Amino acid sequence: MLALRLTRAARPAVQLRRLLVAAASAGTGLLLLSSLGRAVAHPEAADAAALRLAWCAAPLAATVYLALAVARTDPGTRPRPGLSAVGLGPARLMAVSALTTALSCSLGSMLALLFFLHLRGDLTGLPFDGAAAGLLAAGHPLPVPAAATLLTVPPVTATVAVAVALRPRDPRPPARAARRFGRFGAPGGPAGPETFGAYGRFGTRLPSAPGDGRAVAAGDGRGVAAGSGRTATAGDGRMAAAGDGRAVTAVVLEADGGDRPVPDDAPEPPVPDTGAGAPAGLPWGVALVTAGLAAQAYAGRSVPVPALAVLLGWLLTGTGLVLAGPGLTHLCGRLLQARRPGALRLLAGRGLMAEAARIGRPLGVVCAVASAGCALTALTELSGGPEPAFGPLSALGALVVGGSTLATLLTAAVEARQYRAGTTAALLRLGARPALLRGAAALRAAALPALFGPLVLAIAALSALPLSR
């Protein structure tokens, strides 16, 4: 009920993103049902039906990726102070996000089923003069359990992905226990409570400075090294000067091992900035792209081109682009700040460097899809024989994959803008002009295509060159 209320009370932009998820789920469900219809109409061609069903993995992955991006940017399920007191903790909000995703994808699956039955003529007769009858097995009975199983794949997969990605995590860093000494100087503390004589065991107090060998224990449990008849300053580990000019060291030894209970009103430690620094996936991405291009070049040497080698090369190239996306975005931000930048280029470059981990991976996915599309187009134009038939189902699959990846990139840009809202407000309070911030955003939006566009065209040309011979 709470998920339904949050869905109904959301803003129009949020509703639009959820409708995009439903549309992508509907397209994926229609492709799955069409593969089922193909298998029902041609039971003798089991291999072709299995291959058609396997090609539905790309639209399914794009749909799940879009659903995950939309769930991350949903403002209704974002943790806020005070929600845990009314029972809306991180686990409950994660469940609400998963249920909202399940509702959107289930709506898309229902629309796919209705449209599929309408095209088959099971509702009001054959539309479009029966043009889709051959593709959807209009004259054959539809197996209901198989159709229901295929239609539950997008909602279940998207819901599980959202639940795993948004699971509650402890934002506090793990506590580092103070080093203790055991018996005879062995590392590690005692397993039980201290017994009689533990104060004088070896390692619990360091030896004193050169002098008469006496050691004075401070009242608060800190060891103080003293000389013969001279006083030393009991400090927190800093060097203290003795009377004759010699330096003595006052060492702090915590006898309780740091096991004191933390009060309830103690402030939480700051969350470490894990995204600082350059992303580490750029070398791996370059290596995978090189391996993918090499696999495609090796496949082009054979007269009957092996489809498995071509598919493997495209998978390696796409995975490399996805891994290299954050690093290339970070590099683009660094290039914007080169050669004595002004305020505009500095803001744009720093913004790209800070958002590299957030928008770099969706941008890499878009580049992988665009390079594959450009390579297919180039192969179609360079082939000497008749052009391959790209029917309506192929066009629907390309539309689902391309539209979902573009929508994911735009959603990631919205998420980056939400996380940048505090910095933008601080800059405005400091006197920055709104025109300067808009110019920095426009420069960021123009710098990314200038870097990734030629890269996509080059990879597409190199992918299509060995196969077009």
C-alpha cells in the first residue's frame, strides 16, 4: 500500500521515468513472446528458436539496467532523518523501491501480453490484414504456462537487481581496535579479564629512560619515563625534555583496549570519500577492447565467418567500453583543466572528475551499443550480396536496447544533478553567477561527445573492417 501511495504521489518527472521502465519491460516481454510464438509455429527448428530467445538477453539487460537507474533516483524512497522512527528504515525503503520496480515492470508485461494477443487475433480479429500472423503463430494455440513464465522474467529480474543494489549498508568505516600486548610481549590481547599481576607483566609498560631505572605510572593509566631525580612531562606520545637535555618519550598505553561503550548521542563518523581519485578500470577496459578487436580480426580471416568468434569479439569490446567509461570521463575532466584554466573550465573539469564514477559507466554502455549499431550498419552497406532482412522484431529489439541505454544515461545525469545540488547552492551563496554554472554544465555536455564520438566511430570501423572482406 505504501508503494502504491508513493507511486501515485510522485512528481511528473518521476512518473515519466517509471513509464519508461514500463515501456521497456513491455518491449522485452513482446520479444520474449514472439520467440515463443516462433517456437510454437516451427517446432522442427528448435535451434533457431533457442537463438532467437538468446538474443532477447540484450533487451532484458537494458531493461534491468534502466529500472535500477530509475530506482536509484527515486526521491520518494531516499533515506531522510526521522523516517526510522516511524518504521521506514533503510531495509523498508529498499523493499518499497523493489515493489515500485515490480509494479512498473508488471504493468509493462501486462501491456505486452495484451498487444501480443491483439496481434495474434485472439481478442478482436487479426489487425493489419494479418501481417503479423506469421511472426506470432496466429493459427496455433498459445501455451499459457510458458507465456506466464516468460512474462515474469523482466519483473523478477529487475526486482532482484534493485533489491541487491539498494540493500542497506553501514556507512561507518569499520572500527580499528587498538593494538594490545599479550603474555611475554606476544601480539594480541588476553582472551579473558586481566588477572592478578597483569600490570607488571612484560610489555604492558615500556622501560624507563636511562637513569636509575625507575618508572612512574601516571594516574590516568599512561606510562611516564623518568630520569634519576628528574621529572618528565607525561604527555600523549610527544617528546618531553629532561633536566639534563636528554629526550624522554612518554608513551600512551591503553589498558582497556578501546572497549568502552559508545554513548547514544555520539555523532557518526564522516563517511570516507571512496570515489576520490581516478577510476581504476581504464587499463582493463583498453585491454578488453583490444582483445575484442583482435578476436574479430581473427574471425575475419576465415571464409565462413564463425558467428561465435564475432559474438565473443563484440562482447569483449562492449565490456571494455563499459569498464573504460569512468576513466575516460575522468580523463575528459582533466583535459578540460589543462593549460591554466579559468573559472568556467575549472568548474566543468572538476565536475566531470567528481561525476566520473556515476555517469561514466552508463556512458560506456551507450558507446558500446552505438559502436555495435554503427558496425552493423557498415556491414550492411559494405556487403556485396543482398542486404540482410531486418524485420519489425529486430527493429523493436534495437529500439528497446538503444532507448533504454539513452534513458539510463539521462537518468544518471539527473542523479548526478541531485548529488550536486548542495555544491551548486554553496557556489550560489558564495556569489557565483547562475550563467557561469549553466556554462559549465553546457561545456561538460559538449566535451563528452567530443571525446567519445570519434572513439565510437573508430571502434565501429575497426570492428566492421575484418568482417567486410
